Amino acid sequence: MNITEMLSFGFMQRALVGGSLIAILCSVLGVFLVLRRLSLIGDGLSHVTFGSVALALLFRLHSFYMTLAIIPLVLASSLGILKLAERARIYGDAAIGIVSALGVATGVMLASMAGGFNIDLFSYLFGNILSISSSELAIAAVLFVIVISGVAIFYNDLFASTFDEELAKTSGIDTGRINAILVLLTALTVVLAMKVVGIMLISALLILPAVTALQLSKGFRTAIISSAFIGVCTVVVGISVSFVMNLPTGATIVLVNFVTFLCAFAARTLLRRR
Amino acid sequence: MNGAALAIRNLRAGYHGSEALRDVTFSVSRGDYLGICGPNGSGKSTLVKVILGLVTPQSGEISLLGTPRDSFKEWRRIGYLPQGLQFFNPHFPATVDEVIRLGRLSGKSFPRRFGREDTLAVERTMDWMGIGHIRGRMIGELSGGLRQRVLLARALVNEPELLVLDEPTTALDPETRESFYKLIYEMNRERGTTVLLVTHDTATIGKYATHLLYLDKKVIFCGDFDDFCNSSEMTGLFGEHGQHLVCHRH
């Protein structure tokens, strides 16, 4: 099958457009999260998403309403992680662990109440971007605009807080508010990304393009742009390869990302030796 | 309190129930170079954090450049250089130019955007500090001395009226340390920048500072450096050889 033929399918067009939008969000936010050692927040929030999906499935919500219904739950959980770390005087990773475990436990409990794991729940666990509908693509586009505008508006504050939080505070930046904005934007992105790679693999989409870009980047802005470029390329290649070779899409995207990371790592090692 | 660069009255501060500072009262006139020293755990760094709004005091009044600290918003008028970055990541992908530019954020209101005047201020500071040739280098690739110089440039990029330095040369070799302090001294003399330097090194204070604050949870001495050298506090703290150890200006 050639590229023209592949692109002639409506579901492929939607998958490539939706996947690219979500890849840009994950890759851009990923740079901030990785550098702030918050990479696993994506993992924690995805587990909360699992619990929220199970709840939505219990009420037999249509997939279009599903995304809208779980957004507030995941947003609240993201703020919960921050508050827990702040108020309970525990480190961020422990707070992520607590919220993450709570999300999975709730999900399993609700799935059990609904009569066990079904095909719908599995499709959210492992993602199925090829089934993205026009209405879901529209939601993705709206959320893309919201998240990317948020990053653009707070770019310098996010950069300063990521570089050094104490120095950022002495520049008059409200780092507490910036941290909240970052996790809220991440929560929105996680909800979107669940469709592409599935709940189980969301953190890979947040981490891999960012760490790949960080291998070779010479500056913060170039790291952000490179990460977005790598994210889009790997998602497009992953979707195409999975379609042609009849492989699971989410897993293929993650493996393509990992291979890209290995190449960047090797290139960096070679450049350093020269 | 209004004419002073910094005025503190009856300050009490601490962490989780323990007391780090009590009844601290002193003021710093504009253009002064104040060295702050004291033993480990004497509250030097806490004092800096309280001044900069990083730690909330339990009680007391603080006035920064004539404004109560709680309502102080003009952070561009204050430069801060810590001992090192809080959690420095040597792989952080920021260039020297980008790091210095971050210092310009304190002068901006939402949404903080950089313009041509920021580029010019960054260029000017890099040229003045002789680091223009490394503008494109990554911050993590630099030696400790150069990195502190870049962070000093970040602190100076707004030409602050008050510069706060918290043990800025701890990790530097003696030669780099010396050139670093000369630069600060030059700035204090030529630009009239008020300097607050926290250090363990009393010899450095003796060499460059005009005033000294000796802290041990409370103020033991605050005043002119030469007065300190002739004071009973100095003999009490450093013994009969204190004159030679601390007060000998090289």
C-alpha cells in the first residue's frame, strides 16, 4: 500500500492530524516535566484517567462525552497531587504515587462493579487513535489551542521556574501558580493522549520526545521546538507503520520513539568523542 | 527607615518551630557594602531568604529600598546570587544568553515578554563582565567559576540598587574568588550598588566591605568594619589574635 492510498482513508487523516496535535502538546510539556523531575506525573495522572474512564463506563457514557466528563476529575487530581505534596510535607513523587494508586484502585473497583474489564476499557488502556471520530478530533483541536496558548502565555515564567524555582521567586514569579498551571495543562494533555497511546503508555509520549531532544539541543527554545518536531515525526511514523504492518498503534508509536531516542543518544556520544 | 536600602526591626524567623533568628534589628544605607558573617547555623542564609521573601518571618518589620517588604514588587531593583543553583542540572539546555535574559523577567508584568531593550541590556552586561564570547555556550558546560559569573551577570542585568550575595564563591578556587570579589567591589564603588555579602570568610569582609554584621541567631555586632576591629565583640569572638586574623586589610 502506498502513501497516497493510506492517506485516502478518512480515519487515517483524522488519526494523523489528531496524533500530531497531541504529540506536540506532550512533547512541549514533556521538556518542562522532565527537567523539573516531574516526568512521572503523566503516569500518575494516566492512572487517575483509568479510574475516571471506569467511572464513565459504569454510567455507559458515549466516548465523546467520556473525554468531557473525565477532564474535571483529572484536573482536580492534578491539583490534588500539588496540594498533597505541599500540605502533607511529602515529596512530589510520593504524592504522585498516592494519587496514582488511588486512581488504579478506584478503576479496578468500578470495573469490577460494572461486571469486569470489557473491550471499551481495554481500548482506553492501550489506545486506538485509528478510531478517533470527527467530534473527538474537534475536542482535541480545542484542547490543543487551550494548552498551547497556556504554554505560550506563560513560557518565560515556566522557563524561569524550571531553571531554578528559588531564583524565579526572587524575580517576582508566583512559582506556586506556575506549578499549578503546568500540572493543569499536563492533565488536559493526558486526557487527550489516552486516545493515542492508551493510559498505559502516556508517560512515554511525555518523556521520550523530550529526552530525545535534550540529547542534542543547544538552548531551551531549540529543545522545545526539537521535542515537538520529534514528537510529531514519531507519531506519524508510528501510526503509518502500525497501519501498514497491522501492529498495535500505541505500542508502535512508543517503540518508534524509543528507537529515535537511541539514535539521538548514540549521535550525542559520537559527537562528544570527536 | 525610608532612606535606607534595607531596614530590619525586631525580626524573628525560624523553621518548623525552631528559632533561626530573634530580635534582629539593623539597617543598611544606600551604597554600603555590608559583610554578614557568623558561625554555621547562625541564621545568615535565613536572613537572606527572609529579605528576599523566600521565607515568611514570624514577626518583625522589613523595609526594602524604602518599601515594606510585603508590598514590595520592584524585584528588578534587587539582584540575588545564591551559593549555587538549588537543584542544578548540568544537562539543563539553557545557553548563557538565555540564563542572563531570565534576570530581565523581574522588571516585567504579565505577560512577561522580552524586547529589544532586554537584548541590549543582556549584551551590555555580558560585555561589561567580559563573558560575551561564551554567550552561546550551554550553562552546564561551564566551569564553576564561569557559571557563577554568568549567574552574577543574571543578577546584575537590571543594574540593581541592592545586590544580595549568599556565599557566592564557596566552590571556587582562590584566584577566581579574588577576581569575583574585585568585580563586586568595583560595582559597589563605581555604580554605588548596595552590597549584602554573606560569607564565612571574615578576611574577605575585611578586605572589601565597609560594614559588618556578625550574627549568631541575634545581632552580635553591626556597624563600621573599623569600629568592629576595635570592639570588645571582636576580641570576644576571635581572641587576642583577631586583629591580625580579621582586621588586617591586605
